[in-house]
Amino acid sequence: MKVLIADNHYVVRKGLIQIVSIEYPEVVFDEAANGRDAYKKLMESNYHLAILDITMPEMSGLDVVRELRKEGCKTPLFVLTAQPEAQYALRVLRAGASGFLEKSASGGELIVAINRILSGKKFITESVAELLANDLLEDHSKIQHEQLSDREFEVLKLISSGKKVSEIAEKLCLSVPTISTYRRRLLEKMKLRNNAELMRYAMNHKLV
């Protein structure tokens, strides 16, 4: 069995290999330290499973999932991240991931998730199931940030954390004019006028 682990932290990758190896000693592991490398490897080779972080250089895990599914990649993609599930779980699942779990989970929970995904099923926690249920009942027209695309939402969070347009462009490997366009679009969609109102909104909705 072949598994790809994509995370920009060396210690995290080695820790995951150690945990998974106990349950699956026959696994052959491959590693990627950034999203672009993970995307390339998943497009060029066949894996039984890929475990991806969201926050990675060059290409986020969310972008990797989205682009791979657009290209028809069938590899089960399991997102394991420190990012809050309340903000990212639904977006990741909608993009085509087979499961979502926060890094604060135990090793036992991780193995349960992997077993379920390898059996061909989706893995979600009870709290994510509740998010999905609430999502079906929610009037998204009243929740401004739910109208944003994944990239616009990412830019929203980065602006709200105090990063400049140039810093965001460098982090996302996009041009400054492109980030400025995303900023303009999200302000229009959310009916906000400037970064100060954006930051206030993000704080009020616990996005930062």
C-alpha cells in the first residue's frame, strides 16, 4: 500500500509515518513538503491514500483537493490540519476530500479515520456531521462570508490577520493585482468598505 503525506513540517510528517506504520506496517510512504509537490506527485503516481495539511507553501491543501478533483484524480484525500473545522471542514468536503480531522485528535482517532477512508467511505466527526446538518438548514444569504469562494475566504482570513496585500500575494504565490482583485470582490460581496470593517467582521464571527 502506498500513502502520500503532505505537510510542510518535517516532524509532523515523520510522526504520522510512525503512527500509521503501527497499524499498517506494509505501507510504503512518500512525502511532500508543499502543496505544489503534493499535487504533482498525486497527478503522476497512484496512491491508496493522501494525507494533506491545509496550510502549506506554494499551494494550500484545499487548492490541492479542488484541483485534483477537477483533473479526475480518484485517490482518497484526507485532510489533517490545525485549522478549525468550523471554518474549513465543509469547504474541504465540498471540494472533494474523503475526510477532515483536526491535528488535535488522538492517534486512535486518526487510525479510525484512515480505516474508514480506505474502506471506501467518508470520514467525518460528530461535530462535522452537525455542521453539515446545520448547513442544510442555514440561510446562507444572511451569512456574508459563506458567499465567498474558497480563495476569497482565504484572502479574507489573511487580511483579517493583519497581512498586507504584498504579503498575501507572496504566501499564496499570486500577483499583487490578483490579490487586490480578490479583496475588491469579497468587499463587494460582503457589502463592506475597507479592511477595518473586514477585520471587525472577522473578529465578530470568530474567523481569526
